[in-house]
Amino acid sequence: MVNEFVFPPDSDLLTRHRLKYAFSSAILLITLVVVRGTAQAQIPAESSPTPIQTSSVTTAQPSPSESPYVVDGVRDTMAYSVGRSLRINGTVKDGAIALGGDVIIQGNVEGDVAAIGGSVVQMAGARIGGDVMVVGGAYRHADEKPIRREGAQTIMYAGYEQELRNIMRNP
């Protein structure tokens, strides 16, 4: 003999499923709003583009309409940029990522470095302490042997750079 507590009526299952779907959708929407807000909060108010000294690496120069997000000094958290390039002049302890732009390292990154829709460019004398991951770009270094942690890996998928850059900049 089976009672309704073991197998609830179909309407209760449907109601629970709808509530679970609505709750999941609300959490996803809130997460997207928070991520968008934090990405906007990191954009500085400067309007003129900062020139980049590229030494022997000529592909690190951003487009004239783009002003990269510049990290100077020491930063204990992860450095990131959305929709434009990221230039690290100082030290970043927790890694760096750019979505829709290049990561240009002139200083020191102790963690991993990633770029989606852009490239990772390691300037002369710059150091990367972790792995390098690139989707839709390339990993370039100015030194003959880049300064990296022993055993660090490079993962690169070099296709569709411009398409991924456009998607990240104009979702």
C-alpha cells in the first residue's frame, strides 16, 4: 500500500519544479548583474589612452580607441579587465585575466595568466609565476627564454581571436 507522502500528486511535483526553475533563474540573473557591476566598477575615469612601450614585441599595442586598464604597484587580488586590454606594470599576486583584450605584462604576476579573445604578451624582464592560458590569441614573449616558474604550462587555442574579442566587448 502506497500513500501520498511517498509519491506526491503530480501537481506538487510540477509546482516544485517550477519553483526550482524560477529560483535558479533568479540566482543566475543576480549573478550576471553583480559580475557586470564589478566589471564596470574597475574601469578608471581616465579618457586618454596610455601609450605602451613594446620594446621588441610589436603586437602589444592596443587599438587607438582603446585605453588598457593599468595595474601599478602591488595587488594582492586577481587583476582582470572586461572588454579591453590589461597592462600590469607592478606585481599581481593572484593572477590576471582579460576578456576581450590582451594581457600585457611588464612587471610580475605570481599566479596564472589568461586571455579570452586576446593574447598574453610578456615583455622583456617580466615574470609569470603560473600557467598561461589563451583562447583566441597567442602567447608572445620578448625574452629568448621567458621568465616563468619551472614546470609552468602554456595552453593556447589560437583561432577566432577577432570574433571572440568582439563577443566579449559587445555581448
